[in-house]
Amino acid sequence: MPAFTRNIKIEMDWIDSSTFEVVGTLDDNVHSLSATLRVGFPDFVIKEAASEITRMPYPGFCQGATGAIVRLVGLRIGKGFRKSLGEALGGAQSCNHLHTLVNDMGASAFQMNYLAAKQKPDVELIMKEISDNPGKRRQTVLEWMPQLRNSCYVFSEASDCLFESDK
């Protein structure tokens, strides 16, 4: 049995066609905290942010760190988010564990682009037709979600050459 275990769970769902909610929890041997973000779509601007710490090493003190989460309202999840998040939740005015949780929530929030694209008519049929062609599948995904360009190795401009024979 390990001496220390940490679990982070993130769940997302649509509130309406232009807003989704991200709920995250972090639980380990010492801490239990949660955060909720309401995020605009497709702009990914945080509309609301809240957090709670229910297990901590310094009850009555650690909860003061949750107040910093309101600094996230108005921030856009996307390029530069980690830096802005560090400025808002990093350091002595917040909680390192809250920062870790919200960082993972921001990274996960980007998946809503994929879920929104899947709601388009005939997506399943199109993806099935091109399932054996990684280059065509990649190009189709980039057409649906241009914001993925340069977001990772597969969608980077530098990797275009890897998929040229599949187009």
C-alpha cells in the first residue's frame, strides 16, 4: 500500500449551448478540495468560479485560500492560461493544491471543443468513413476545430509532414 495517494477527478457538462460547467475534485491523504468553473463557449472565458476545501492540514486557516479563485473570472482558457492561472492562484495568496486542480480543469476544458464538434450532423458517419486515414481524419478535425492547431504534437504545423501521405 502506498504511503501517499492523490486522485483528481474532473467532470464537465453543458449548462446551455453557450456555457459549460467544469467540476473538479482533488483528494489525497491530507487534502480534499473542489472547484467549479462556469465557462463560456466557444470563447472559453470563465464566467463564474468557486472552490471549497473540506479536508486540510490547518482547519480554519486553509479555507482562506479559496477566496483567490474569483480572480479567474474573466480569464480565457487557452494559450497563456497556465501563466495567468499561476498569477491568480499561485503563491502565498492561494493554495498550491487548488492551483494544481484548476490547472488540470483548464486542460480538460479544451475537450468541450471535441464534444461540440461531435454534435454536428453526420459527424459519426464522416469519422467512420475516414477512420483508416489518419491524415484525412486530422485535417477534418482541424477544419472543425481550428483552435487545435499547434495545441499538441499531432496538430502542430511541424507535424504536417508526418500526415502528407495520408491526405
